Amino acid sequence: MDKELRLLDSEGCGSTACVCMVRKEGAHQVLYVANVGDTRAVISKSNVAERLSIDDNCHNTLECERIKREGGLILNNRVGGVLAVTRAFGDHALKKCGLTPIPHIVKYILKPFDKYLVIASDGVWDELSDQDAVNYCIDDQTTE
């Protein structure tokens, strides 16, 4: 995807993403979550929120360490002094500052008590906690 965006002149624009896929493996249903940036996946385990993705931003110490290790630059809590996320598609001008499109991937075996999966961008997570989002799903289900 990142290489395709380069063809569209994506030096100064990009996107985050969270992609989820369920696959049957043996007797299990397995959920794979791949994310870049601050688009997040949260699952409801017996109505309790559990985050399945990693927020790739400059508040994440491990991400800041990765960028510095790779010779990148964090300035004012931003990659290259510009971008708040540390992983994204596009924004090719910041690749030399440590921005990467390589996703975090989580493998999660689904259980009978896993009921909801909430996938949303930072606009939602800036306003709701993980548990608030799960509660919204629960409340919506009980009103039907």
C-alpha cells in the first residue's frame, strides 16, 4: 500500500489503518489485527475492554526508542517535528525521520465470551476510553 501511495505524490499526506481478519485455524477462530498509527482495535471480553492494537504515536516510549535507534528524529512529540504518529502509510517525506508503514500484528484466539470488536480512529479514542466504546456497544444492544 505504501509503495502504491508513492505513485500518487504522497510526500506530505498519509493515513493510519487497522485491518482485522478472522480465520479458522484448526478448531479455533483466530482474529488477526494489523495496525499502523493511532487507529485502534478493542475487543469486548465478557463486556470488559481489551486493546488488541498498539497506538503508534510519540507518547509510546518503545516507538520513540525505535525511531531514535533507526537514526530518526522526534521533535516536540512529533516525528520530524511534524507528525504525531510513528507509523503510517504515505507521508514519504518523513520516512527518513523514522516513520514506517510496517504494521504491528497481533494474533488473538477468539473465545465464546468475545462479543464486540470496535475499530476506530483517534477521533473516537480522543473522546472515549476503550471501556466507554465497549459500553456503547453493550448499551446499543440492550436497547434493541
